[in-house]
Amino acid sequence: MLLRKMMSRVGVGSAHVDLILNKSLWRQGEMIQGIVHIYGGTVEQRIERLDVELVQKTIENGKELDAIVAVIPAAGAFWIKPSEKKEIPFSYMIPETLPPSRPGRSYRFITRLHIEDAVDTLDFDYVQILPKK
């Protein structure tokens, strides 16, 4: 048991997260909806919080720049048992002023599971933002 706890602290056998969105194309001003799936690892772990970041990636003159558009808190502290599965609803209103996707500008959600005394786990989901109709 001690070995499993130590391994989970470095990410082996740790809890992990997966954001499932009902589509990947969205328009400015639309409400994004999905479910965050959290899967317990090999030991019980305390989750400090669950956040979803919307990140804009821009490529100009050969340089990449990431800018956080929003940090959406999805859950506060909780415990997850070994092999347990939790589902948390997720929603986010896309700002009407958010520039649409285009070559050189893309968007992704980074779902971050903040685990106490362990390596945080991440999930990446790319989305395309279209102009409002």
C-alpha cells in the first residue's frame, strides 16, 4: 500500500480526468456544455479542486503565445476512492467578443485536477470558435 501511495504522488496510478464536450464547434455567445469524468487511481486521493481553463493559442511571426481566456472552477475539494468514477456537469458561456478561430489562432480547454501532495493531471480538448450568426 505504501508503494502505491508513493507511486500515485508522481502520477503512476493516480486519479485522472477527462472532459467530454457534446461537440467541438461553437459560436460566439453559445453555451458550451459537457461532463467532466474523474477516475480514481490505485489509492484514495484528496482532490483540492478541479478547474477548466480556456486557452487561446496565437502564432505570429513564428512565435507561439498562449493566453488564458478564462479559468472556470468546476469543483472544490473532495475525495476519490480507488477505481471510483465521478461525473461533474460543465458549462461555459463563450464571450461574444472572443475572436473566432482562424489559421494562427486556436482554442483549447485544459482540464486540471489539482491533487493534494501529487502531480496534477491534465486533459486537453481542442475546440473551434465560429463567428456569431
